[in-house]
Amino acid sequence: PKCGLTPDSLFTDEVIELAMKIVNNHVSDLLNDFGKNLSKSSKNGSVKFKSGSKIKKDPVDPIISKLDNLELQIYDCCHKEAKISPSLKMEGGYCPFCGEMQDGD
């Protein structure tokens, strides 16, 4: 957003990786529960099923913001809001939504 180019996607590699870990962990839970339920239901039947070891989950570390002191900026060009660094708010810069140049405060 600082260069004035509007991105195709606002999802960073870090966000996509975190989302994939959360999805994989949910699927692991579902499969572990399915195996446990299947082994319980097959105890009295002619076909026996014993679930093996549980599928391990990926560690999910939260994404920590690198800037704690962001300020709200309302862009006149497209009337949208974004949180930006105080120095960028004073200097001015490009709108992260449409790429139009904005003067500082």
C-alpha cells in the first residue's frame, strides 16, 4: 500500500499458512473422532476395527502485529478506512485501496 500499487490479494503467506494449519487441525479432529466412533461401533460386529494412533495436530502460533501504534486513516478518494503507521499518516502516501496519492495531515 505504501507504493501506490493495489494488490491482487491482501492475504499474506503468513495468513494463508495459519489458515491451512487451522483447517488441517480441524480435519485431524474429525478423522480422530471418526476412528474412535468406528472402533466403538464395530466391537460387537463380525468385522473388527481398532483405531491406531491419533493424527497429530500442527502447532498454531498466532500472528503478532509488528506495529502496535497504528492510527486510523480515512481516505477521501474512496471513503474507506485503514490503520497505518503514524509517520505514514503525517507524510502522506498512497491509498491501499485505489492507489491514489494522499497528502499527509
